[in-house]
Amino acid sequence: MVSEPVFESYSDRLPPQNVDAEEAILGGILLDPEALGRIIDTLRPDAFYISAHQEIYRAALALFAQGQPTDLMRVATWLRDNGVLEKVGGQARLIQLVDRTVSAVNVDQYAQLVNDKALRRRLIKTGHEIAQMGYDTRETLETVVDQAEQQLFSVTQDRPTQGLSPTSEILITTFADIENRAEGLVLPGIPSGFYDLDAMTQGFQRSDLIIAAGRPSMGKCLSAATEIVVEDGSVRTIEQIYSAQTASLLTLGADWQLKVTQPSAYIDDGLKPVFRVTTRLGRVVETTLSHPFLTVEGWRSLGALQVGQKIAVPRRLPVFGTKPLPEHQVKLLGYFIGDGTLTRTSPGFTNENLAIQQDFTAAALQFPGVRVTRQNANGTRTPSFYVETIRWMSQNAVTLWLQAQGLWGKSAHEKTIPASVFTLPKPQLSTFLNRLFSTDGWASVLTNGQSQLGFATVCERLARQVQHLLLRFGVIARLKSRSVEYQDQRRAGYQLDITDALSIKTFVDEIGIFGKEQALEAVKSALLNRRYPTNCDLIPVEIWERLEQARGQQSWRAVATQAGFENVSNIHVGKRSLSRERLFALATALEHEELQHIATSDIYWDGIVAIEPMGTQQVYDLTISDTHNFVANDICVHNTSFVLNIARNIAGGKPKLPVAVFSLEMSKEQLVYRLLSSEARVESGRLRGGRVAQQEWGPLGNAINMLSELPIYIDDTAGISVTEMRSKARRLQAEQGGALGLVLIDYLQLMESTGSDNRVQELSKVTRSLKALARELSVPIIALSQLSRGVESRTNKRPMMSDLRESGAIEQDADLILMLYRDEYYNPDSPDRGIAELIITKHRNGPVGTVKLLFEQQYTRFRNLAKPPGAE
């Protein structure tokens, strides 16, 4: 049998006390009036346990403040005049204190004893109060924990101030401090590590609230009309996704495979200059010049790319819908978009293939109250079929259906694929493409024996939609513009060519062309009867650099032998692009997993054929927390810190000061990747993908060792409140022995709100609480803040204090406001390429102005533009 635990009761025990020491202090004061001056700064009246002793000590303090001696007679008179002499035991009690005291020599030591017992009593009292708060269920647990920590923290931090110090001692330390500062060794505040900034601010002052602001993503944005396929198969513009503030879209993972993800932030970045990128496959996307694209060598901004370079686009989009339509409607959509006449009184369809005519008629008759009539156009043998209303029906059901699909009344130049098609399940999407290709598509074997599939239309958007839908099956089609003759005139036309062997095989097996089965069989036979090397789905020649690094000390002959190549004497190292199969064989021989992933990736390497300015447009961006990329317009694009560099500098300074980072946007793993990329000078995208060159492993190991020794502590709790933040910062400060160099918050607008409809008042409470926290902890707090998009509408894009979102509260509470600006983003030909301006728009304790820093975008790293003071 287990006995119940026995807890000792404290209710009947006396609180900690030292009455003898209290009496010795008071007797010493009454004997020697100079004794009080030695303890007045360290001993307060409430430190005495006996209430009578508190009154006597207050009387002595009052006399001391008036410049009068604290002898027995004057203290007794003050107590009598204030009506408390009898309360303390009368004059006899004062005489008793004097008689029991031999000397006032040890009054300082007695004061320490009394303070010790008083602090223990406060701890006991606080413990009882915390216990009572635990029983009170009216408050939230978060509030109770914060109040409990605050009370306990106040006990440990509320220490008596030091007494007076002689000027001679102060002058010694002051002179040493002046010498150090003259040599650039010490600042009044905490140095940021950026010399010009520290020169203006004298370092970050403890208890200051510092705001660091900039436009989101610093320009890495997409034009509003950019289309993104989402998980249910539908296609939405990035503007629509921003408005909905929710989406599940495709991203490229570290294994080079596409997967579904959700953005963590949706950003309206205002009006910016954009550029249209066109690839060899005919895909286009409009982005800002600083927007990164994926190359074999890593993510590169558009400004660093040239025509001819190859970027990553999906080779398949494994996204299908779950919203089926009746089968006859799916067929009719394909027929009407291809060969339909939708601008007359009745829907019409023209085609000379008998099987297609019968299939169309059967599908149309599935609608109630309609009939299909045949007419021959003047002078032609190609019949047209019109879906007409039976006399007793008031409205044409097919016409109404076409209106609902957004097709009725559209000419050939205007017909596009309805939204309902994009959410069809895979089998029905196959049926739709099958019937669409039966009208305007073809299959042929050229005279040289090469197979080809194609589709033609006079509507560019329709061509791009078909190209996208084919990609869902893994069929890669190249879009070309053509000039076609129509009614004695030349007009623009658009053609899709499918020439890749794997794509053709996939199309034949999974889609097909109704009514043109014989032509498809010929294509299929041509594929079987000849070796069909691909000349398009290749890995760029730059991949040889990665292979060279992976090869190490092995000879290429040995690697080729292990890979099973027939010719091992000349494998054209660094001269030719590689097929996927050949790269995979080499990667397997080298046991290089990353290169194997590239060989089997969901990526097709598409060359850039044009980069054209498109003027200023509304742009948006999405933040993908893990992979930092997403698929837009069927192209892989990327989304991406000054304050993080400051945190590293403070944590790595002399002395190393602990830094608390509260990241509300990115995970702690992402922040560490950024720190590691900056420290090792290896692009973060390659770090996440494991694409580290052989010569980079050494610096990477050194960077890991360096960062592991830095006292940086990261909390990535989403939507954290000031209350939770205060609790965690207090705990860290206590664990670090009271030392804390910086609290960093990323970012202000993501902090948990109170639910108020007034966002300005809400943010005002947050900033006031952060300012109070900075004073309470005696530590600088840097909070990141977003700027409003109003800056984008001005000719001068440099941010001002009024550009701060909900700026009133931030301006009022901040001690220092820093704003980031890069002229290179807005002006690609700027002489300040690679330069970031740090604009100080508010400085409560010093000047305002501008500091320039070097910015290394690939490492997200800021560096000093000037040399450190004293450097050669």
C-alpha cells in the first residue's frame, strides 16, 4: 500500500527575520548620527520585520532629510510630534535600543542581514499570491502565468541602489572608458557591427524600441494577371489568391519533385516595373527584375540572367480536379471550342469526319428539347450541324448551357476553355482534349520518319490553356506563333508542336484523338520502329561542373566504366548537355543523391528567348515558408535580412551577448539556413537542396562551428503575443545571468491581436507594450515592420516615416526608426548596384541620416561599405 505524501505546513512558522540586527541598526543610528548615511541607500523602512522598528527608522530618515542629527532626543521628539511615540513603545523603548548597542561600526553588515531576511519574506508573500492566482479561474492561463512571472521577476530585480561613490573612483573608470572609445573599442550602447550605423547611433541603447522597416520581398513580385494552378485543378491569378488569402499550390521540394504547399503570407507590393520573360517552349511570365528563377547553378535574379540561359519549368503538373461533368457535355465542350459556330441564332458545328459528326450529334441530343439539323455551306461538301430548338420548347437548352460556360457569342478569336474544364477528373480531362484535338489537332509522320502531334488555333490564350492542360499529363508542347491565310488575308495563328518521344507516347496512350485513330497508329508505329533520341529534354551543360565536384580524384574513364557506358574514352566532358538517363547513370556511379534527384526531377530546362520591359504594373508576392518557391504561369519562381545580420553581429561581438529572436513568419530552421548561408557564403537555395560543392564543405563546417557557439535563441511560435514574449524573454535573461543583448521580432504586423476592429489602436497597444518590455528588461528591442505600398506611387521611391503601416503608434513609441532602400531594384541601371541604403528617419537621442551598406543578395547578407575604424 502506497502512503499519501506528507507536506510540511508553513502556516505556523515565523517568517524569516533578524530582530537583533534590526535593534543593532536602530541603536547605532541613535548613538552615531553618521551611521545612517552609510546605509540610507541600501536599507528601506519596509525591510524591517517589526513595525515599530519601521516607524523609528522612518523618523530617522525624516530628520536626516532635514539635515538634523538622529540622536535619541530628536528622534523621540519627532515620534511624539507625529503621534507614534507610544505606538513604538515610548521613550523607554528608544533608551533600551541605545543600551543594547555597543557600537555603530558594523551597521553596514547588519543592514545586509536585514535585507536578506526581507527578501525571503517577499518571496514567501509572492509565493502565496501566486498560489491564489492559480486557484482563480476567472483569468486566462496565459494572463496568470505572466502575472506570476512578473511578480517573481520584480522580487529578484528589485535590489537596493548602490550608495555614494567617491569621485576619484568614478574618474578612474571614466577615463579608461574614454580611452577605449577613442580607440573605437567601446560604444555607449550595444554595437550593431555596422560601423557607419554605430557612428550615428553610438550603438543601440538599452531600453530602446527600434523599428526596422522595408517593403515586403524588396520587389520580388509577379504581375497581377499571373496564373497559378491550385490543388483542386482550378487556375487563379495571383491577384485572386491575394484577395482570398488562401491557396494550396505547387512548389518544388528539396528532392526536385513537385508537391502541394500553402503560402504563409500574401503580399500586395503595389506598382512596380515588370519584365516579360519568354522561353523556347513559348511560356511567358511577367516579374520584377529582382525576381529569382531556378538555374542548374541555383536561384538567380532576372537581372542576372540573359537570353539563352536555361531556367526550370515543370515537365509535368500532377494536378487533376474532382468535379465531373456529364460525359456528353465534356465532349461538346471540345467540339464547340474547336469547330463550333457560336455567334448565330443556334449553336453550330462544322466537320467532315463521319465518326465525329455522329459523336457530336449523339452528345447534343442528350439535351432535352433540341434537334440536330444538317446544312451544307455554299459550294462546299463539308456539312454544318446546328442544334435547334423543337418548336414546343421556348429556349434552346444547349444555348443556355453555352451561356453558363461563358462560350456563347464568342468568335474563334475569343473562344477559351471554361473554368469547369480545369477541375475535371483525369479521365474526363482526357476526353475533353481528345475531342478538342479531333477538330483542330493532328498526328503525322514526317518524311524523315519523325513523329509529330500538333494543335492550331487563332486564339493565343486558348493555345496557352491547351499547353497547360497537356502538361498535367506530362506532355510537353512548344507554342509557336504563325501567320495564317484566311479569306484572302493574313492573320496571327498559334500552333502547339509535340515532338518529344516520351510526350508523344504519353499522348497516344492517355489522350488520343477521336476520329484520327489511323494517323495515331502510324505515329505509334514510327516510335516503335526506330530509335528515337530526344533532343529537347536535356540537362544543361553546366551540370558538368557539379559532376566534376562530385568526381573527386576518380578518372572520367573509371566513372564512365562504372556508369556502364559503351564508349569510356570520350564522354564529352563539359561539352554536351546530358540526357536524363546518362546523368542518372553518372550520378549513380558517383553515389551522388542530389544529382540523381536532378536526373529524375519534375523539371524541364527551358531556354530564355526574350526579356522585355512591360512598364509599371500592379504586382503581388506569396511567401512559401519551407521551399521559398512556387509554380506560376507554368514556370518555377522564387520568393526570399538586415536585422538577422545585426543579431549575428551582437551575438558574436565582444563580449558575446545573448540574442532572442521571435520569428512570426519563418520557421527556426529557415532562419538558421539564412544564418548559415550568410556565414559560409553558400547560396541558401543550394544549402536546402544539398547542392554543396566539394570546396564549400570546409567553409560550411567552419560556419556551423562558429554559429553553434553564438548565443542566439530562436522562437518561431506563430501569432505570439507580447505577454508570451515577455515571459520567454524574462526566462532567457534569468538563465543568462541577467545579460541580454537584443530582442528581435519578425515582424510587428504579425503579432497576435486583441481582436479589436481598430487596427491602429491594436498596434498602439503592441508598440507600447514592447517599449515597456524594453525598459523592464533593459535591452534594445528591434521590431521589423512593413511599409505601406504608398511609396510605390511616388517618383522618389525612398521610404519616409509616414510610409509605416499604422504609422501613428509606431512613430510615437519608437526611439529609432530605420528604413531599407535599394535603388537597384527600381532603377536597374543605377550606379548603386549591390548597395543598400539604411535611412534613419527618427532618432530620439541623436542625428538622422543615411548609411550605405553592401548587399549580397544570393547570401541575404549585408556588409560594411567602409572599413572598420583603425583598419588599414
